[in-house]
Amino acid sequence: MTRKLTRGANSRLSHVKSTTILAAYVTIFTYLTKSCAGNGIRPEVTLLDVVAQPLVPTDAASAECLRDSAVYITSLGNYTPWALQMYDASVKIPSGLITGNVKQLGNYDECLRVKNANGFVGQACTAVVSFEIFRGANSSNETDLGDLLINVARASGMTDWIGGTTSKYEWTLCVPSSCTYAEVREKIDTSLDPLRVEGRVDLEVSMTENSCHTAETAIRKLDTADWIYVTLLILFAVIAISSTAFDLITRNKYGGNRKDVKQVVLTSFSFYTNGKTLLNTKRNGDSIGCLDGLRFISICWIIYGHTHYYTIVGVQLDVSNVHIMHENWSTLLVLNGNIVTDTFFLLSGLLLAYTKYSQKQRNRGSSLNLFELYLRRYVRLTPVYAMVIGFYSTIYNKFGSGPEWDVVITAAKESCQANWWANLLYVNNMVTVEDICITQSWYLAVDMQLLWLSPIFLYPMLKFSRGTIFWAVLGIGLTVAIVVPFSITYAMELTGTMLYYKDQADVVNVFLEVYTKTYARAGSYLIGIGIGYFLAKSKSLSIHIPKAYAIIGWIVTAVLLGTTVFGPRGMYYSDHVYNRLEASFYAGFHRPAFALAISWIIFACVNGKAGPINGLLAWTGWLPLSRLTYSAYLSHFIVLLYNSGIARAPGNVTPYTVVHDFLGNLVLVLGLSTVISLVFEMPFMTLDRVLWKIKGRQADTRANLPDPAKLENTEEIYKSIKGSLSSVSQIYTDVAGIAKSVGGSYVTNFDPSNGYYVDQVDRSSKPENVYTYIVGSQIGTPRSERRYDVPTNRATNSAEGRFDSSDDTVNFTESIDTQQTTGVDNRAYQV
């Protein structure tokens, strides 16, 4: 078991299942500290000696440690103020051990403030102690720690706990700075040794060089890697400020009408331009508005779930109700909240298929360019991702301190320093998942790997005019995506999902073998490809859904959502008997079923059968927030881990405190995401778009030029180039002429600032074949009136903005580039 997952497995959640409390040594019956059973020492007496007395090192300690400890003990006996501070800052017997207060952190800051004239200062050292009660061991005639812990577990409500490894208890002691962590650990281990009973009770004391801190060592100095990262941040800041200044100057000079390539490149880092793009709430007629609400609500759900988790596993006074959370139906939204990630897999597949099929409809001679597909996705996502990884790997652990700081923040730094390469190659869900850099980054790897596999389904979708082959291939892929997690769960006898406060080995195995693996998460993505293809192909159809069918669709959706989200509730009960088939069926089907339910919501919103739900999800106010979802996903653990790392004293877990923490975290995450997006994400998306647009124009020009060897003179070359440049205008003229020839009115509106015609054909008296000719579609029945337009700003809404590329962007930030993907219904002619 690796370090990070072991920490998770022994977190407060495991505490609730394992033994909930070491506590009876505090049992209010302090007179027991004097009593004995036979010739043995009662366990609470030993525990009290460790946590209630000042630490005196063993004789094997260094001379300096022994000398300074003697000074400390003598000064404490004389009530010297600094010695009283040291003793006061050390762990004592706290309240709430039976309810889960297992992290006794003393007073860290008070200890670090201790100074004296004896050549040493206060040093806060945190020891981690875990106990193991062997199952089935024979009880001794004397009361031992096993009896104590088993009965404490019963007192806390864990009536079925009869042994195993307890959670990890943390004790912070204030000792002289001349003592090393090894000397402190040796003293604690020696003091607790009487608690060991051969064949029945064992214990382990863990400390590292990061376990002890003084006021001097708590302030971390920047190393070479830190300075490189800081220099990079300064460079980006200078570029952003310069770009903003240039943008404002040129806007004032040209009235904001200059939009050539040079201007776009030089203003790509402008806070002004990117800020306007971010806050723009306009949509065009081709966007799928409900996706914006789905994105933001889903990321809020994720942040709330992670907030709830870190609140529970943090420093808390009372977590005794955690093991019965499942009894409240609403808490399944947290316990099974990880299912919401499938919303983003669904959206990622949907927008990929929607984009590529729309491009194919607009330009039937185009083909799937895998190099462009893969490279653009990598270039657009990786710069901001790399900056976040760099932050974790360098300066993140310089922003705070505390007894939990190294356990949380420094551990995250070490993971990223060791495994950053796996993240940048998007394979961190396969090779380093046990010690993953950025806990939630497994998702990005899975999403990228699904993109690598997507041509298997995109090729038949784009190649064959009939959809039969595509649906057949998609059906096979979906079947495999269901069978694989089913088979793994059945073969390994895993639980159907991660049951967080049940057997921690099962939680870890599900996470490693199913939850983070591409082959087990592809179902939602493939369903997204299917719904994206259907929506793109049906854009020219006037779909009528009978009211009865719509009602049935919503009923089925409600059943699917209820079953998938609340289905595992029964699995949490202690009297639930594990059923291999039940777990396997749930593992294989619940994520695709959830994706199907979300697909219906999207389909109903697009076709006017969602009522107020569409009004909520398509609210334009979601647009700026939805554009922040990618950066929010990357950065929200920065806030959550920081909160855990600076903990000093236990808090209290209630629904109110969790919601309070969530709202505070959400505001901080959105603020941080705004900065990250403006400085790192949006600029590189703009540069990517410009680069590929230039390449595309060059390719179009080369395609229209005749072979120079076949031209007899330079004049002919000139005529050829001139002809190719005027071809777009000729298309516009031809289409306008067709419209007029059949008696229809053709309204043009040319915006010289961006070069788009916005056209509308009044089809009140036009025959069908003209519609087919103009639209380029032969499917469905055309609507009586339709507006074909393209927005005048590439960055106006969820269907474009900074998520608008010619390809699909990642999950959270993905959307459709209207200029590139306005499917068969839209015709925009750019001059």
C-alpha cells in the first residue's frame, strides 16, 4: 500500500470504521490511574504518563538533548514562564476522544514562540501513533489496551468492531530544539511499550524529519526550483501587463476596430480583452445553452463533495455520526457524489462529436486530422495544467505552516516533484496513481486517453453517410465499457462503488482498478459521442415530441437518476450481505445509466421539452462561471488542502459548517480560477486558435492555386490568385441570387469589423429543393423560417468564448466554436 492511499485509508473515515477511539484513558474516572489488576499496569496509566507529563528523553539521547530537557524539567518545577509555555503547548488529555477527536495538536504557535537564555527554543514535534488489536486473540486475565479499545469502539457506536488497526492518533509535544525527531520517537515508543501484549496488542510510532519544527525551520526558504517558478510568474505578469497596455492604447487609437492577426497575438494576454470575453453573456442561435448550467452546477457538486470529505478527515471534535451518514437520504449526494464526473465525460464526448460532424457537414471534403486533433488538445490544456503542477512542486508549501502542514502540503509537493512527468504525458492514472500528483488529475488523464481512442468512433461517423455502421461500432464500444468494470468487480470481488467508511482495502482497490481507469469510465464518454452526433445531425429537423413521450422520458430519467445516485445506500448498512452480482451490475451499469439520464435532460432542453429546467440551466448568467470550470477543477484542491494544512484546533462537523465552508471555498476557488484563466488559460487558447487559423488559410490557398509548372506566365498566376480570393464573395452572390430567383427575400447584414455576413432567408414561398440547396442537408423537414447567422464576436458564449476552438476542449471547459462548427444549418461567408 502506497503512502498517499494509505493516508486516505487511515483517515478519519477509517477511524469511524476501525476503532473509534483510544479514549478510555480519559474516562473521567481518573482514580483508575492508581488502580491495578494483579501485578500489571492499567493501559490508561501508561497513556496518561505519555500525554500528561513533560517528555524526558531516554538515556540514549544526545548530551545536548538530555541537558536541555533537564533544564526544562527544573524550570517547569520552578514555574518559570517559558517552561510553563512549553508544557502548556504540549498535548493534554482532550475531550471528545470517543467522538473522534484523535488529533491532539497542542498549541503549535505557542510552542514556536518559546525562547529562553539557555541556548534552545521551543520545538513542536508531532508523533503519529496507531494500534493494532489482533482479531481472534485470546483475552488475558489482566485488563489490557485491547479491552480498552474494543469497549471504546462500542461506546462510540461501533458495536461490531472486535479488532484490527485503529486510526492514526496524532500527538504534538513541545520539546527543546536540541532534541531530534528520532530521540522524541524513541522516547514515546519506549513509554508506550508496556501497552504491547504479545499476540494480542501491538503499536507503531511514526515520525520523520518533517515532524518537528521551530520558529526558524517553519519559515521555508526558496530553493532554485522555487526561484525559477517565481521568475516565470513574474515574466507572465509583465507580459500580461504589457499586453493590456498595448490593447488599451490601440483601442483608443483605432476605436477597437483593428482585429488583424498581429493585434490578436499582441493582445492575447490582455486582461481587458480576456476579461470582456470571460464576462460576455451573449449566445448565438446554434449554442446548446443548457450545457453552461450543467458545467457549473457539476463543478459546484464536486467542490462541495471534496469540501465535505476534507472537513470530515480534518481536525474535528465530533465525527461520531459519520458512520451513519447513509441513513439520511440526502447525504448520498455526497457519499456517491463522485458520479458527477461522468457529466463531464458525457459533455466531452458530446462536444467532440458535435464539433466534428458539424465541420464535416460544412465542408464535406474535409477529413479527420488526427495530428491536429491530438496536438491541439494537448497544447490548449497543458500550459495552465503545467503551471498548476509547478505551483504544487515548488512554492505551494512556502505559504503556511502548522502541525498538519507537512502531512498535507509537503506530501503533495513531494508527489508532484516525483511524478509530474506522468501528468504531462496524461498517463498518471496508470503508472503513478498510488502517489498521484494533484489528486483529482486522474480525470484529465482519462479524458485525454478517451480522446486518443475517439477516432475509432469518429471515423465511421464521418466516413459513412448512413449512421448504421457508426451506431453499430458505438454499441460495441459501449458494451465493452459496461462489461469490463462488471468483470473486474466480479473477478476481484469488489464493492459496486467506493463505500468510503466501510472496508478501506475495498475503497482503495475500487479506486485503483475501476474508478481511475479509462476502460472502466468510457461508457459516459461514448454516450456523449452518440448524443452529440444525433444533435448535430438533427439540427435541420423540426422534431416534434408528443407530450406523452416527453413525460415518459422524464419519468425514466428520474428513475435512472434516483437509482444511480441513491442505489448504494443499502450497501452501507452493517447487516448488508455482500452480493457479487449486485456489486458487479452496479459497477457496470450505474455510470452509463447516469449519463443517459443527463443526455435526456440535454435533449429535452434542446427540443423545448424541459420547461423551467431549461430556463435554469440555460440562464446566461452561467456563461462566465462555466468558462471557469476547467481552472476551478485544477485549482480547487489548492484551497481545500491549504485549509487542512493550517489546522490548529478541532472544529465541529455539522450541515451548517460544511455549507459555510463550501461557500467560502467556492468564492476563493472562483477568484483563483479567474486569475489562472486570464493569465494562463485564455491566452494560450487564443494563440492556438490564431496559429491553426493561419495554417488553415494557407492550406486553403495552396489548395486553390494551380500547379505553377502548368502556368505559362506570371500574369496567369496573378489571375489564379485573384480568382481564389474572390471566390468567397462569389459564393455569397450566388446564394443571394438563388434566394431571389425563387421569390424569397434575402437580407444581408455585413459587419466590416469582423467580416461576417449575417443572412436570413424568408422561406414563406420557397420550394423545398432551394432549402436543401442552400442548407446543404437532405434530412428532415425544414422549419418554415430559420435564421442562419454567425456571431460577430468569437468569444460570446458557451458555444464559443475561450472554449471555442475548431476542436473540442476538455470536459469542464469544452464548447463549440461557432465559427468552425456551425453545422448544416448555418452558412457564414467571411471575406
